[in-house]
Amino acid sequence: MADVPEHRRMAILFDLDGTLVDTVPFILASVRHAFDGYGSCPTDAEWIAGIGTPLRAQLASFARCPDDVEPLLARYRSFWIAEHDRWTRCFPSARETVLTLAARGHPLGVVTAKTEEGAYRTLRHVGLLERMGAVIGADSCARSKPDPEPVRLALSRLGAEADAAVMVGDSPHDLAAGRAAGVRTIAALWGACTPEVLRAAAPDHLLEDIAALPALLEAITQGS
């Protein structure tokens, strides 16, 4: 497949969970394990509403007191580490789409609320790590999504400008971070959040299937 002309090679930043990898059921199972025996557990809808923000901050919002956060985090991580490979897989067509975009010469990166270590493990497990020129986690910089800092850091590492980049994500936090950083935003309708929630976040584009991303990028570049 021929490369896209250099002037049309937009940088593409992806969220990870719920965008490239189908891990929302795994996340919810990890939450239930963390809160098992605690006396109360966030509902699936309550937890999904916060996906895209750092894990410790999410746990703190449901803990009865600050001293409970670290034990909850330890229980979550113990389950996540033990069960990661069994639960973690790409969405249908996600791996093929990333490989297509890489073959066309697009700079690619991930901006996630996972820690860097967790992001590297997931990307390595699903065979996408080598295609990513930047991997930005919750601990890569001082602020996390929805702040634009991690998006700007990813662009810097890719050597890309905001006006020639897109952010693809399945939560309002992804879209807000991308918008604040000055990149085009694409809502992934196959992820954790409902279409109504994502439309309310006012993305530049809505995408129903990741396999349609290369065609959407072609349309964006031809119109710019």
C-alpha cells in the first residue's frame, strides 16, 4: 500500500482502554474485586462516567476516607496484574487499522489514563507497541486528561503540530483534552460511553467503527 503524501500524514493519538482495546469489562471486574467486602461498590455506570481519568483519583471519589484509597488501589492492581493477559484484547479491526495507518506513514501515539507501565504492557500484549511513537500515561506528566498537557507531550514526542493531528477517544475526557490542545477530536462510538454522552462533548467527528478511520482521515486531509 502506497504511503500517504508527507503533507497529509496527520498524527493520530489514541486513547487506549475502550478505544483500541476492549477492556471495559476487565476494568469493571477489577473495580468489583477492589471493592469486594468494602461495603459499597460503584455501579458500572458510575465507574464508566469517570473512565479516562487516573485510577487513583477515581478510587478516591468512591472511598469512604483518604486512608482507604491505597488499599483499594492495591486490590485493583493485584487483580489487574494477575488477569491482564486473559481479559485484554483489541477491538475488532483495531490492530489492522493501526497497522494500515502506520504503513501509510502516519505518526501514531497513545494518550491514556493508565500508568506508562500498564500502557506498555497492554500495547505489547496486543502487538501494537512497536507502532507507537509516543506512549503517554497518567504518570508521564504533571496533569492528566482532560487537561491538554498529555496530548501536547505526545505531539512533542512525535514532532507533530496540533493543527495536523487528531485525538481518537471514547470518553468526554479524551475529547476535552484534545480540544484544549488544539487538535481535531474523533469520538469512538464503540467504547464505554454512550453516543449521547459523546455527542454532548461536541467532537469534531463521530466514528462508529475504527475500520473507517483511514477513510475519515483521508476526508479530513482532502478538505484541509
